Amino acid sequence: MLLRVPNPTTAAAPPVRSTAPSTNATRRRVALASFVGTTVEYYDFYLYATASALVFAPTFFPTVTPAVGVIASFATYGVGFVARPLGGIIAGHLGDRIGRKKLLVASLVLMGIASTLIGVVPSAATIGVGAVVALVFLRLLQGVAAGAEWGGSALLSVEHAPERHRGLFGAFTQMGSAGGMLLATGVFTLVRLLLGNEVFLAWGWRLPFLFSAVIVAVGLVIRLGVQDAPVFQELRASGNIERFPVWQAIRKHPRSILVTAGLRLVQPALYSILTTYSLTYLLAKRGEEGSAAGLQAVLVISAVSLVSTPFWGWLSDRVGRRVLTIWSAVGIAVLIWPFFAFLDAGPLVLLPLVALIGMCVFHDSIYGPQAAWFAEQFPTGRRYSGMSLGYQIGSIFSVGLTPLLAAVFVELGGGSPWILCGYLGVYAVLSIVAAVFAVDPVAAARRTERVGASAAGRVSG
């Protein structure tokens, strides 16, 4: 039975365009603001991921076995992703009504406050279970802020972009993920190197969280200098603002929400394995040497992603979003097996190269075009709500739960990752199905051009 791909010319949302397009100078300023602002936001969010893998188990769960402590630590990490849809709903509703920029400023402030406070939460040895309660509450605030951040930043980039370059401009928001991970991992590695492992575990891990207050201030200065895109300003001036945009997105675009959620499965799951769970896995299998090699690999792949992410966004403007996602999902499902075999016994000196293939080829080719692709599934007045909701729902089941499930699956497998690899294969299949049913205006435009060229050839012949 063949799956019928929907006709993008009839299923697509109205194009992301404006009768008063942004200038090139404005586009460059917005692209920079999207990259820097999202980098700052994700620095805070990914600090927690690294700390979950290396620090939180002995600090906040000292009375349980190391394996249970890791599972509990990753459970608090996953709480942030449970809260992300709430942030997406709140920001989507307000962002589709009052503007994208105001919500981005609010999300950055909230993230900075939560992250800075994590740096001063007492350990379980000091205040007992209250430490875990405080940690979970602050992680929830981080989740709300992150849920509000992505949709608004992506829309600022895409709605200001020329129609034929949405993938490239949207990728500047996606670059913020790599920038945030690079900054978070770099600061953690530097503090650990300067203070030594013992001091780092005792109190040094708090310094990167306290540093959040400084970089959030920098992000705010840059983000306050941009404005909403003309396409949204015109919609607001026309008075055609939805009263309940989230509800309208759910009621009128359920398939688009499911598609965006499905596309958020295999790629974020791979990301959490490469950047978070692999650190724990290497520590258990190969000790401190493996953990240090893992951190170095994360630094390398995060740096290279700053280049590979916009490349894949640019390429998607030429070949289409769907084809990149399908082939990369197939590659992830196949190559995750030899990846774990390498973690078990491969030479650690080659770990950055192996991780780079997973991140900068298979992950980034899906992630780079996502800002543009998700925006293309919804009309302007419901775009923030619809794409944020789908994005964050998918994130719960992928990047939010994967480190926790990975730890559980490896325990159930007797130390072997075979269940985890099968789990990633299932997500790959679901993402491929979502890609088949997603609207792809680039692919549709290329088909139209080929048909037109063929018809012109027949006429001239």
C-alpha cells in the first residue's frame, strides 16, 4: 500500500511573506539576535543536562546506589521538558496576539533567574529533601522559559527571511542550540580543569550556573534591539488577531501539530544520547578517562555544528526539507548500533570524529531546516501557537525522556544498550512517517519548475 503525499499547493499554510519586506540590514540583525539570544537561553538549559550527567546524583541523591542516583538525576532533567509545552502554550497565545519579541525578552529573563538560583540551591546533605524540591521547581521554570523561547526566536528569523532562504535564516535560531551546548560544556570543562575534580564536585559546579546572570544580561541587550517582522505587524494592524490562537491551532491544524511533534522524535533523541547520556555511559564503562573524552567530544561537535547547521538549512532551500529528514532518520536508526559498540571498546582519541558524524551529519541535517519547515505548516496568526505546541510535545517524548529511558533500558539490558538502540529505531520510523505527511513547499516548487520546464521543452520541440 502506497502512502499518498499531500499536495503542498493545497495543504500548505499561507506563505511566510510580507508586502513590506525586511531590509537586508534588518535580516542580518535579526539573525544575529536569534542566534545570540537562543545561545544564551540554551546555555542555561544545557548546563542542567551536563550537571545531571556528572554532578547531581551524588549531590542531591547521595543515599541511593550510583545507578539509581543517575536515574533520579535524569528524571529531574526530564521535568524541564514536561514543562516546555506549558511555556509553548502561554508564549504561543501571547506571541500570536501581542508579538514575538516581548515573549522572547520575558523567556530570557525567566531562564536567567531560574539558572542562577540553581547555583545556590543547598545540597541534600544540608537541607535534605528540600534540596530536591527546590531543584525540581527551578527546573520547571527552566522548562517554561525554554518552551517559550524556541517558537518566538524561530519565527523572528523565518518571518523576516526572503521566501527562498527561509531554511538558511531559520537555521540561525537552530545554531543557538549548538552555541549553548558549546558554551555550557566549555565553561563546565574549564571550571573542572581549574579547580580539580574533587573541588568541582563539592562546589565548583555552581559557578557556571551563577555565570548565567552575566550572559543573560548580554543576551537582553542584543534581543531588545529587534522588532517583529512586517508580516506580523501587518496582521496586527489589520485587526485579524485570533482571540484564542492556541485553541484555533488545535482545532484547525491538528495534523500539522502531529507532524511537527513526529519530526521532533528521532533527532532530539539522538542529541540527548550524544551530548548527555553518553557522558554517563562512558563514565560507567571507562571511568574518568571516558567521561573526560566525552566532554571533549561534545565541545568539538558543538563547535562544528555552528557551521553544519546553517549549511543544512541552506541545502534544504534547494533540495527540500523532506528528503534530508528521511535519509538522515534512516542513517540514525542504522548507525546507533556501531556507535555504542565504539563507546564500549573503540579508541577514545577517535571519539570526537565518531560523534561528529552522528551530530553534524545525521542530526543537523534534520535540525537545521526545522525552524523554517515548522513555520511553513501554519498560517501567521496561529504560527507561534501551533509550531511551539508540536515542537514541545515532541520534545517531551524525545530529548526529555531519552536520558532517563536510556539509563533504565541499559539497566534492563544487563549493561547492554540493545533496547536503547531499538527504541531509537522506532523513533526513526515515526519521524519518517511524519516527514512523508509534512507540507514541503520547497519540494513542491521544484516539482512545479520541472513540470514547467518540461512543458516549455515540449512546446519548443
